[in-house]
Amino acid sequence: MTEHQRDPVAVASAQVKEETAKRSGDTEQKPLPPGRSSASEWSIGGRTLTSRFFLGTAAYPSPQILQDAITASGAQVVTMGLRRQLAHGAEASDFFALIKATGAHLLPNTAGCHTAREAITLAHMARELFDTPWIKLEVVGDAHTLQPDPFELLTAATQLVKDGFEVFPYCMDDLVSCQRLLDAGCTILMPWGAPIGSGQGLVNPGALRTLRARLPGVPLVVDAGIGSPADAVQAMELGLDAVLLNSAVAHAVDPVRMARAFKLGIESGRLAFEAGVMARQDMAVASTPVAGHPILL
């Protein structure tokens, strides 16, 4: 039977389902082999990954615990504050070697910069040192909340894109600011969940949901403020593509076990998003249908 001979209602229904899938916010559109979840493979910044967990490397009790936590997390991307590491002098080279030994992709960041000029300079240093075009761009606008400066961030992002960087901008969850970063040439966004290191979780899930709905083809990595695996599950259920965190693992009583807990939470949240979380209801809805007539025994 040809397509034109099909039931027109069935054809229209199939088209609606396909359009809904494309608008769902998932950046993965390729069909997958039977039994293989798209949580197992995805692409960002020109690389194909199997993990959606990005892990920070600061404030761990020891280098060995950091290395073990990276292994337990399954993270294939780790981020490192270049400015802070350079301050340690000779110890920095040992730290770089430790990160390299894990086999993870390095995402240098410009943490601690307060102006576009500082961030641009540091980004170029990172590219020379690590031979990578990836840069997590951070420009602090407020010393108390460590909130990104949207104006300096946009200035730095615009220049770094022109300079050939793959910019991962740490930004607010504001749709217009995010759109301006995309207009500047960024292909990835890293909206915050809450202030850095606060452990508050997602303080504005509605804003993240809006970003996902309005920017369906853009990789979104929620960054900062994640406190527990439950927060990571929530982010993934919203359809975000990955989670980046540091303090929640580094400051745990057992960082290695916490890293594994986050790994499982992120995988669980992603699978739930793909499966389709049921809609919330204001009233009770019977899970078992009834015929409307009493049964006499």
C-alpha cells in the first residue's frame, strides 16, 4: 500500500508524533539499535561521549581520591580552573598529569576572572598548554553570588568564537541572554542551577524547562548549585543534556561513593526523560479502571 493510499488520519497522527519528538528538547535524533539507549552515546563540542556527567576537580581531600572519584563517576569530561592551578606553581604539572592519566577530556575553565579581557587571555593560555579548543567560559559579575556577568560574558564569548574556540559559557538561566550567546556563535550553553557551591539544587526549574523547550537543538549542561543526586535526576528529567558539578562530590564524606551515586542518578534521570515521565494531576486518578457496576460475590 502506498503512502497516498493510507488512512489520512493515521498519516496525520504519525506526523504529529514525529513533530512532538523533534520538539522534545532531546539533541539526539538518530535512530538507535534495539536495546540501546541514547543515554549511552551523544555528541557535544565535536566529541562523542557515553557519559553525561561532567566533574570538577577542586577541593578533593587528596589527588588519589580525586582520581578514584573520576573513575567511579564514569565522567569523560573533567573541568579544571587554570588560574587557580597556575598559582600552585610546580605542583600544577603533577596535577595536569593526574587528570591526563584518567583518560578524560579536559575542559579548562576561566574561573576567577572578572572581565572579558582576563577570560580571553586565560583561554588562550589554556589552548597553548593543553592543545584543546574547548574552554568553559566564566566571568564573575558579583563576588557574593558568583553570578555570571552577562555583558562581559557575551563580549568574551564573541571574541573567543572568532578565535576558534569551542566555548562552553557558564551563564544564567535567562532565555534572552542565552539567545544572545547563541547569536555570538556559541553552540553549547551551561545555565546555572543555583549559585556555585551552594548545594541548593535547581532554584528555578521553570526557567530551565523554558530553555529546553525554546532551544531544542542546543546542548544544555546544567552547571553549579547541584547538591545531591536527586537534583541531578531532576535536571535530566527536564531534558537537559548533562550535569556539571564539583562541590557535591568533593565535599562529601566519601567522595568516591558520592561520585558513583551521581553517575547512577544522571543515568536514571536521562532514562526517565526518554521514557516519558507521567504528567502531574491535581486530583486522584484511579490506576485501575472500573466497569461501573458492583461485583457481587
